[in-house]
Amino acid sequence: MIRRMRLVCLVLLIFLGLGGCVSMGRYELKEKEADETSRSLQTLQQKYDELGKVNSALKARNEKLDDDVAGLAKDKEALKTDNARLGELLKAKSDELSKEITELRRSSSDLELQNEKLKGDIVGIQKAKSEEVQKTSKTYEDMLEKMKNEISQGQMTICELKGKLTVTMVDSILFDSGEAEVKPGGLDVLQKVIYIIKTVRDKAIRIEGHTDNVQISGSLAKKFTSNWELSAARAINVTRYLQQQGIDPSMLSAVAYGEYHPVASNLTDEGKAKNRRIELILVPKDAL
């Protein structure tokens, strides 16, 4: 009996022992599975946290992109406004330039017309100048022919330069020494000159009185205080005579130079004789 009891106990013990071993193995397995699950959860949590960070970053970037898009939209509107203004400015400038071009073309046309007119005026002036020179040359030739006796005696010189005719007469042919009144023989000489210059209608006549540098002295000083007064009196008397003979007084002028415009040296008698002179100069009307 006791032996049988011992055997039963042994079987029970064995059975209990076996049953305890099975329970311990399952626990360890569950514990291992729990550890793995925990580790998986930790890994997943880490991934979740990382994904959260990425998501936050993407969200922030998306918000920034939204802001950029909004900014670009504003810039687009501003550019549209600027483009519209620029279009208006360009149109206004184009209209202004078109007006200026039209005005310049009109001015150019006017200038061309003026240029053509000026060309015509120049041709007319050149023609008139040529005719004037021809007339002066004809007067010069007539004067040379008419006064050849006085010229040959050295009492008169006649020269022509650029349409200006100058008749130079020594004082002795017109005046007695120290006198301002034209002597009868001088009047005859002037008559020859007047006969020719009466035919000249487009010239003015300037009568110039000149002297040498010998100072006025003695009784003559009571009439003329200086050579200037003497040259003036002689020029005026010749001018008055030309007027009396029918020369238009508006075309006459008398000028006194005294001793201050010599044509020769006053150191010789010959030079002094040349400086004592009356000059009749035919000049353009506007030169008076």
C-alpha cells in the first residue's frame, strides 16, 4: 500500500513536474513575444515621430509655398498694372514722336522751300552783282576815256576794286593854295566827272577831303584852325557843287580826313602833293 502510494506520489510529482515545465516555457515565449512587440512598438513610435517631423516640415514648406504663391500672385498683378501703365506711356510717347516727326517733316519741307527761295535769291544777287560790276566797269572805262588828259598829266587817278570806283584828284587841279573854293578850272574838271556819274543810279557818292601834315599858319589860320577844317571845307564845297549840278543830295556825303590818311610819305614834296587830294568814291547805296 505504502509502495503504491509512493508510486502514485511519484507519478503525481512527475506529472506536476512536467506540467510546471510546460507552463514556464510558454511564459518565456510570451515574454519574448512581448519584448519583441515592445521593440516593434518603439521602432514604430520612432518612425511615427520621424514621420511627424517630416510631416511638420512638409506642412511648413507647404505654408511657405502658399505664401510664395500668394506673393507671386501679387507680383503678377503688380506687373500687369505696370505693364498697363507702360503700354499707356509707350502709346503716349509714340503719339508724341509721331507729332514730332510730322512737325519735323513739315519743317523740313518749309526749309526746302526756303532753301529753294534762297538759291533763287542768291542767283538774283549774283546776277545783280554781276550787272553792278559791269555797270561800274563801264563807268570806269568811260571815266578813263573822258579824263585821259588829266590822268596823263598826273592830276588824277581812277581805280576800280570789287565794284567800288575811286576818282582821286590832286588839290591843285581843283583849288588854289590854301583855298577851299573850287577854282574855275577845277569846275571844268568836275563837270567831266559829273557828266559820267550822272548816269549811275545805283551808287552813292562819298567825297573825301585829305591834306598833308603841314600845319596851318599865318593868315590862313584865321580861316582854318587845322588841316582837318581845310579838308572838310574842300569836301563840302565839292559836294555842294555836285548837288547844284543835279546829283541827288541823298546820295551824297562829305567826309574830312585831314592829314590822318596819307597815301604817301609826307617827308618829300612829291609825297605831300599826293596826300593833298579830293577823292570821289562810288560805293553801294547802303555804304553811306
